[in-house]
Amino acid sequence: GCVTCLDYDEHYILTFPNGYGSILTVPWIELGGECSINCSKTGYNASIVFHTKPFYGGKKHRITAEIFSPNDKKPFCSIEGEWNGVMYAKYTTGENAVFIDTKKMPTIKKKVRKLEDQDDFESRCLWKDVTYNLKIRDIDAATAAKH
């Protein structure tokens, strides 16, 4: 993926974790695997690991990350916590701080073109029948629309 920060004229290239569905005991979806974020303009980069829950014990949604300055082999910041909760940062200066608390972040409404203004194969237009049938809990119709 590519994220552009217009205020800083920075472009970030990032990879995504894998998604896993667990059906044993209580079903849940989790993320797992290694990702990276790189900014070609500044040279800063991050290495991120989404940890899957072990079969026995352990926690869900764990994440660890390291952030590197340009051309440095050692990170200046390490992050750990839960990707859907609180993440904590440890800096090489010895400072420890809350990196981000996702539960306190405001929800920002997406800006999406109206369905009638979208091309046939744009995501919301393509999946509108599936989405509608899931909302009204008609799984058979959603499955048929998906096919």
C-alpha cells in the first residue's frame, strides 16, 4: 500500500499482515506476520510484527515494532502492545511513553463517492449486494451475490 501525508509531502510504502480466522473454541479473526513501512523521502522505516495467539495461553492482537533512522542498523524506538488497544514506546534515550491508545482515537468518517458515481468494479459498487444482504442477515442471498 501507499500512504501520502500531504502536509509533509511524504509517501510511505507499506506491507500488510496476514489475516487468520480461528474456529476452535470461540471464533475470532487475528492478524499475523511481518510488515514494513518505508519513507523514501526521509529514509525512516519501521519493521512490525503482528503476533498470533499461541494455542495455549498468551494474548490476542499483540504487536511489536522497531523504528529506524535513515542508514541506522539499530532502532531508536521499540514499540509493543496491542494493535487494537494501547501501544507503548521505549526510546534509546531511556524514555518510555504511551505510543498510541487506539481506544481514545476519534472515528473519522470515510469520504466515498456515491454508488451511482462509481465504476462497476469499484469496491463498494461491486460488493453492494453482498453488503446489503449481510446487513439484513440474509446469508444465503449474500453468498449468492458473492458468487
